[in-house]
Amino acid sequence: MDLETTYLTLKLKSPLVPSASPLSQEIANLRAMEDAGAGAVVLHSLFEEQIEQESRTLQHYMTRGEESFAESLSYFPEPKEFRYGPDEYLEHLRRAKDAVGIPVIASLNGSTPGGWIAYAHKMQQAGADALELNLYAIPADLDTHSHEVEDRYLDVVDEVHRTIAIPLAVKIGPYFSTPAGMAARLGKAGADGLVLFNRFYQPDIDLADLEVRPHIHLSSPDELLLRLRWIAILHGRVPLSLAATGGVHSHEDVLKALLVGADVTMLCSALLRRGIRHLADVRADLVRWMEEREYASVEQLKGSMSQRSCHDPTAFERASYMKALTGYHVPAPAR
């Protein structure tokens, strides 16, 4: 069975890609992912805040005695909150490249133009085969307009694109007025691919201590539906590689994403729940399904149910919304 696929101009042996997660912090885990059938691996993210923290800490020791600096430093996370600093991240990237034979994709997480973008070039120098730029921001300022947020994202993509020569994927959330139009603009700004979609983690309230707590809910397969819709709409309409992330747990999820046009499917929560070995089970089930239906390759099925290829293109637009609501039958009350 030919599971090869092309993502960001990279030839991958399979469309299964572990996405950025704590699992990639261990070299042994990266080897296990390759052995389990991963086509590539995305390393955990290096955050804009980490780079700014290191820069400000250095400035602190070079300018000790400036009273105004101590206050500004308190707004940034303590170094202990990060396992890897910027230099350690680059060294980990080098070791990862030496340890596995599959492409290693570095991850840079930020939202504003700035000096931290220079680390994109350092990641390239450390051996990254591609870069995933994770754009994550909560525009909470009441005076900020949507076009300002979008323009800021585009400026970051443009700056990173100008900094590196390796392929660039941009990971975004779905919360744009026109996701398809934003996808096209990101491509023009320098993106080679899109990772759809980022998951925005929501804070929770600790009722015992009356404090706001960060909280992570691992994904469920239901979350994949949003990704399927937009990948189906974008496939063949934008000259970009497309990756599905968020809600990919089983071979069925992988197949659905490939059928609507994804080039790769990224797994995170499923591996955190079930272990890296789950990747091998997904691969085996994927091959079995394709053999039973006489598919010879991933390329043969990829995009065959995208909006452009679907016999009912409106199924991915408003018509499906109306059909879902009007076709719902309220169950009879229990007696």
C-alpha cells in the first residue's frame, strides 16, 4: 500500500504526523513515532514569550539598577515555566534531526511582529526541514478591529517568510470573518501550507480558591467536523498544503480528512491518551480499510470528496445547516 504524501514540498512516507506536544520533548519518543509509522514529526513549540524572557533577563543583568525594568519583567513568565529555553530548543532540534530519518518540523508560537522572529532562521540553521508558525492571540482590546488582527498576523507571516528558505506552514484558529479569504491572504504573505485548526484553550474558575486556572481539555473526534468543512472548501482552490489537526483520533478520522483534501493528518490528544503505539494501530487500520476498498494509494483518495469533487458542493455550505436542522427528529418523551 502506497501511503506516501507530499506536504510542504516534503515527501512523507505516510500522512500520519504527530503534532506539537510534550511527547516530542524526549528523543526516545521521536524514535518511537518514526517506528510506529509517522511520516514526519512536529516538535513542541518555542514561544514568543520564552525568547522575549531570555532577552529581557539578559538586559536585566546588563542594566541592573534601572528601577523601571524590574516591574516590566514581572509581566513575563518565569524561566522555570519553560522546560527548554531558546538555546536548549535549538540543541534539541539538532539532536532530533540526528536521531530520526523522517522530516522534523520546528514550531514557533507567537502573535506579534518582533525580534523573536529571528529564531525562525536559527531553527533553519539547526536543521529543521520546515517550520510551523503557530499564530495564537486573544484580541481582548475593545478598540481593536478585525482587520487589525488579520493584518498583524499577515505581517508576522511575511517577516518569517523573508527570514527562512525552508517551507513555512501557518497554524491558525477558525475565528475569522472569512476563513477562506484569510487562507488566500496567508498564502500571498508567504505561507506554503495551513494547519487547520489551532485549539484555543479556555481558562476555568477554581471555586475553592476563587482563582482563574488554565485548563486543558484533550480533543474529541467531534472537533474534526469543523476541520473537514474548511479543508473541503479550500482544497484545490488555494495553492497551499493542508494539514488537519484537532479531533484526529482513529483511522476513520484520518480517512475523512484525506478524502476532503488534507495532505497530512496530525495527532496529539490521541497519542497523549493512548500512547505513541496507537499511531501504529491507526496506520494498520488505515491500510486495511484501503485494501478492502481497493485503493492503491493515499494520492488516489485524497480530495475525492472535497467541495470541488463532491456531487453536492452545497453540502459544505448553508444548505447542510438547513438540512441538519429541518431533518432533526425530536424523540418521543419516555413514558
